[in-house]
Amino acid sequence: MKEEFEAADVKLVKSSGGIFTVAVNGKEIFNNKNENVKFPGEEEIISEIQKND
């Protein structure tokens, strides 16, 4: 991610239970907390960041 978006503030927050959330400018673009959603690939995340940036 840092290679594609050098100015991005990227954080990995350690947790358990397989929960993941990806947010861009405070807007969640991926979240599997309430849904049975597959983990997005890097290309999927980059595409969504570009759409929401």
C-alpha cells in the first residue's frame, strides 16, 4: 500500500477473530464484522481507495 500511496497513513491494528476493516478518509470500504465477506486482495483495496480518495 505504501508504494502505491506514499502519503497514506496505513495502520495495522492487532486483533483476533478474523475481523478486518479498511477505511479511506474515515469511510469504511471493506468490513467483514457484520457480514460473511472474503478478505479483499491488494488490487481490490487499491481500486476502492482510488474510487474513494
